[in-house]
Amino acid sequence: MKRVLHILGSLERAGIQSFLMNIYRNINRDEIQFDFAIYNEPTDNSFAEEIRELGGKIFIIPKKNANILKCYKRIKQIVRDNNYQIVWRHTDSCIGGSDLISAYLAG
């Protein structure tokens, strides 16, 4: 099975999150599994419970503005520990793609 890590700001019921959940509900989860790394703790109005029910993992990562080095180290650790073949970063910020450097360095 291939595991895909999606890096997002949150799991709130919003645009990209709803799009990803529509895909996640309809993929063959015996072949592909989605996991999520987010900056904000899930709330009652999030997709967190459904993700866990579908077999996905949720990781909380430090916010870059609090400690950018901790953020990069945490992403690197998550990718290494879970052997992700694919990492997607969903962002509306030009510096958001820098998370992928950590994933790349983790292999």
C-alpha cells in the first residue's frame, strides 16, 4: 500500500479539505492511504474523525511562525517514520512549498 501525506493548515470543512475528502472517500484504500499533517488542532467541525475512521493518520506540526526549525524537523520525522512515497503541500502561500524541502531530505 502507498501512503500519501497531505500537508494542510487545518482539517476544517473548507475548499481543499472538502476536495481531498471527496477523493479520499472514493479511492481504493487497500492500495492508497491518505494521512494529514496540519498546523492547527482539529475542532469539532473538522474532518478528523472521518479520516481516522477511514484509516488515516493525523499529525500536528509546529507553526512556522512559532519555530520554523521545529516545523521542518517534525515534517522530516513524519516522512521518515512513515515511509511516504508521495507528499503533497496544499497552500496559498509562496513559502508553503518550503515544507517539501524537509520531505525531500527525509527521502
